[in-house]
Amino acid sequence: MNLILLGPPGAGKGTQAKFVSEKYKIPHISTGDMFRETAQSGSELGRKLQEFMTSGKLVTDEIVIGVVETRLAKQDTAKGFLLDGFPRTVSQAQSLDRILSDKNHKIDAVLSITLADEEVIKRLSSRRVCVACGASYNTITQPPRADNICDKCKGKVIQRQDDNAQTIRQRLKVYNEQTSPLIEYYTKEGILKVVDGSGSVEAVFKGLCEFIEK
Ligand code: AMP
């Protein structure tokens, strides 16, 4: 089962991807997570990636597609995978189609989580994440029990560098201009399923599972 999770930043893709990946036993492939990991390494590429992310701009297709192609070549994707944060442009979607068709594979479903812009801004401004295990918190609805300390692993809980007001606005602009055309792209292919992301984490997960099991 080859799946894509689509949706604006803050729609809950990362949280839902973890649940889906656990339940259906398919690897969760997040380009954002991979880029953040490389950025932490302090390498030249890492510095470049951090610049793109901090400014809210998209990393170049050349870098992104190379990273995804290498990841999809790994054995653990043989029985399926869940892409989170990729593709983000029509040209990335076309490259993905090419990579998969070379292996006689295809995308089975694109799960699109929708969320209004105002809600995106509200959620991202109050989002906090654990640097160690990636657990997500929200200063208003779900703060960690102890200030800035992860409930699950006791790691440090921080605000992502790209979750500031200016970068959030830029990321939303990029989503609306460059990523949302994918909704039409995958609708035309007949594989787009839409789930309302404004509900609880459990309600959104239930909606996703219903589509996956169909
Ligand atoms: P995310 O964690 O998915 O919100 O991604 C964080 C940042 O990584 C984005 O704002 C982009 O700068 C970069 N990024 C992640 N995935 C992609 C992609 N498919 N294409 C281009 N840039 C990406």
C-alpha cells in the first residue's frame, strides 16, 4: 500500500503519519524530518537545508527528488510506504510517478487533510516539538506536563525555527501556490481522498483509516 499524506503545514500530517505507519506497518517517510536531521549534522548541505527551512521556502527539486529516490530504493518500502511532505509541487509529483513506474509501482491513495489558514496559523504558533523523539505538543491544548520537557522521553521541548509568524505566513503562501495544485492533479488520477483536519486527532485518524481500508 503506497500512500501520500497531503495537507497544509500544521494540518497534523506528522502525527497522523506516525499512527498510520504503526497500524499498517509501512515506513513513514517525511522529507521534512530527513532535512531537519541533515541540518543538525552541521554539514554544508545541512546548512543549505536549514536556510531553506528557516525562510519557509521549498528545498530545490534536485535535492528533494534525490533524497526521496534513495529512500524509496530501500528494502523496507517493498510492501508499501507513507509519504509525508512529499510531493509538494506538480513537478515533484511527476518525478515520483516516474520513479515508481520504473519499478512497476504506483500510488494507491492520496489522503488530503484540510485545514483553514487561520487554524494553521493558530496551531503552528503554539506548536512545540521534542528534539529527541519528535513528539508534538501545543502550548494551549496539549502542553507537556513539565515545562519544556517531553512527557515521553524527557527530551527538550522546543519551538521549531520555522514555526515563527513570518515563516508560517511564507509556508502557507508556498502551500497555497505550489502544493495545493496537487489536489487537482490527484483528483484527475481518481485517487484523492479528503479528510477534515479540524477534528480531534482520533477523529481524523478514524477518517483516514476508513479510506485506507476501502
Ligand atoms: P515539513 O516538516 O514537512 O513542514 O517541512 C519543513 C521544511 O522542509 C519545508 O518548509 C521545506 O523548506 C522543506 N521541505 C520538506 N519537504 C519538502 C519538499 N517535498 N519539497 C521542498 N521542500 C521541502
